[in-house]
Amino acid sequence: MSNSRIAAKWLDDAVFYEIYPQSFRDTNSDGIGDFNGIIEKLDYIKELGCNAIWLNPCFLSPFGDAGYDVQDYLTAAPRYGTNEDLVRLFGEVHRRGMHIILDLVPGHTSIKHEWFVQSMKPEKNEYSDRYIWTDSIWEDTGSLPGLRGISQRDGSAALNFFSMQPALNYGYYKPERPWQQPMNAPAPLATREAIKDVMRFWLEAGCDGFRVDMAGSLVKNDPEGKGNVALWQDFRAFLDKEYPEAVLVSEWGEPDKSLLGGFHMDFLLHFGPSHYNDLFRCDKPYFSKDGKGSAAEFVAKYKENYAKTDGKGLICIPSGNHDMDRLARRLDADELKTAFAFLLTMPGAPFIYYGDELGMKYVEGLTSVEGGYGRTGARSPMQWNGGLNAGFSSAPAEKLYIPVGNEYKEINAEAEMADENSVYSAVRKLIAVRRENPALHNRAKITWLSDGYPMSYIRECGEQRVMVIINPSAQSEFVECAAKRVLFSVGETDVNGGTAVMGGCSAVIAEI
């Protein structure tokens, strides 16, 4: 076990809160959230019970892809504040006994990044091969999209995702063309070192680690992931030597690879084979009270992935993120409570996307903002209160980064904090129960009992065993449960005499 696995003990009971900085809280009335706004609301996050923050990209960028197109990794985006403001944020987070990880985007930059500006030059220089270029403007970039005709350099540049995101060169696991460099060539190795310097800079400044964007995609033509695993093992060795407490959380979706590569935890992706969205985001979600969904394929895949973690269970299941529809697009308040009973009792660190704890809605019909397209409706301003612009900003409404959701008068933090039956109150109670009970911590064991209606499983750590029963459907159900003590319940439930009577849309967490 590496030093980092021992040093990052705070991850054992971490509950993350994801902040999309441009939409969280605006303090200078320009319609865009900022670092000072995050600092202002840290006590809210702590009171909710979250003890860790994932901050989405906050570096200098032309914002063609909401900051995932980085122009300078070492400079905070001026619209959020200065580097000094960001360092102050780190300090304020730590002063509250919390931790913060930054969003690292190592796979590509903006076309405006100085590395790419130099790379486009026809004269050979140290950045010529920082990106992936073909040898001729007429040669395509294989399976990747290409960017061509943008400078006097003869060649096409490989892209990741959007046209303004040229792919950084970490080499090819299986080079097949002359311009495809092997992983150990000088230029791919130089790219690694450049990203290590980025990590050094922000770790020295006080951040606690990184969530790594699309971590399994850096080395190209790597169908089995062996090249990317080796790449991240090199990064992990560097961190273990210089920053052993630095945390790495991967957006990979294959925990057998990511954990082998040295990541502490792996994100369950909303695309691919996980069946994660069978639960929340499909025509018939499992967590709908209609009771017509299915969790069977999700559970089967989860068991498979859990086994690959060698019992560590370090698979993070987020409530959502900036790339997904909000939970409340398809689930009502009662359904959300049962969904959170699941999300906050599973192994791995929970990640709560800002506003999901309120049941914030997806805002329909918006024009794309900064590359959001269909995702834009999940990136609307945080709804703090029922006042001007939902308390997000004092700017005129037309200046807001994205319009505020229509339901902000009813769905806002101020109102829900005062209502003991709100989604917020249920989430707050669930987080407290999770953190107070070792059997619900991130590394504690899970044993599935049922993947139907209701869903049930046992979590255990040491001598403590906890049974979780969740009945999202409107139909009452009976489950055998030898409960010693009920830790949490929502909906109509009766746990007595070895039986749990589960009313419609209900959940129970009981020590057994």
C-alpha cells in the first residue's frame, strides 16, 4: 500500500460537495459566481455536513467549454478572483476542518494556451510535440477528430471533445503511424513533467489534491488501459515522494484500472456500462414511485466493479454533476429523499452536486452557455433565498451567467433549512448518520440482499452492522429486519418484531 493510501485518512468519511464556481454565489454583481462567494457560503456547506469540496475548473480560460478549455493552469480566472483569493479559499476551507480538491484537466488545453500557440509554429521548438500532430495537413488524426489549417505548421492537430481542445501528447500505447510517438518518447515524458509542475504549484498553494478529468483517456490507442495505468502509476510515485497526502479522484469509470493506477477513488460515470442512470435518469427510473424501473443491471455491474476494487469499495456515486440532468428533472421531493437514502449509504465518497440537496430543478429551454448545450439547464445559479435572483447575485437578471430557475421562491436554501420535512433536511440528517456510524463510512463493506422493490443491503465495519432498506415505489412492502436501533427513516415505516413495514416511497437505516 502506498504512503498516500495511509496518509489520506480523511477520505474514509469524506462527503464531497461539488461547486460549479460560475453558478454558486456572485459577490461583485457581475452575474458570475466567484471565490469570495464560495468563502461566504462555506459555513452553509459545513452545516449541511459535507466536509470536502470539489471545485470545478477555475483557471484562466476563454470559456468555450466552461473552463475545461484551460488557457493557463497556473493562473486563476480573473472573473472568479486572483490566485491570492483562491489560496485564501483553501485556508478558509481548512480553518473549518474541511478539505478541497481542484478539477485537473490534463488531457487537453485551450487553443489559446501558450503551449499550443508555440506548438503551431512551423519552426521546431520545445512545444512542437506537446500536442499530437500529424506529419501533413492532409493526413487525418485517426480515431480522434482533427484541427487543421489554423497556422503555417504543416499537420493536423488531434482534438479531445470540442474544436478548441487540442489533445496533449502523452504518447500512444501502440503507435501505428510515424507521427504517433510511444509513451517513453521525450515529448510525452515532457508533457508528464509539465503536468507534475501544475500539481506542485497548487499543492504548494494549499489544495488537498485533484479530481482528474477523463483520467483514462490520456494515452492514446490503449484499448486495455495498460498505458494509462502505467502513466498514473508514475504520477502516483511522484506524489508519494513529494506530496504523500495528495488525494487523487479519477473520472474513469473502471475502478480496477484507476485504483491500480494510484487513484484513491473512482467516479462512476453517467455513460458507459454502469447502468447508473437506470436509477435516476431514464424513462422509468428505479427511484420513481411508479415502481416500473429496475436496479438489477446496475447492481450486477456494481458488484462486478466492487469485486475489482478488492473489497475497498472506493467507487463514488455522485448525485449528479455539471454534465448531467439534475435528479429533480424526473424525481419529486419524496422520490429524492429515497434516492439520497441510497446515495448517502453506499460505499465510496458521496458527491453532492450543488443545489441537489434542495431538489433544484433542471431549467428547461435554455440556449447553450459556454459549451453547455443540453447540460446548460443543470448549471443554473444556486438558489439561496426567495429574493432578487434567488440570492445568487445583485446584478440585473439579464447579466446572470445563466437564468435562475423558475421555482426559486419555493425551492431555496433559506426556506428548506427552516422546514424539517424538506429535501435539504433529509440530506442533512442522512449525512450526519453516515458520518456518525463507521459501518456507513466509505471503505466499509457492502453485502447486497435485494435489487428489487424494495432494495436492501448490509453495510458493516468492525462489530457494527447496518441494514439499509429503500422502497421507492408507491406500494407498501414487508422486509425481514432484526433491528436493534433505527438510525434514520423517511416516509411511513414501522420496524418492529423482526419486520420492517415499508410504506410507499420510504427508507429505513437500522443497526442490526
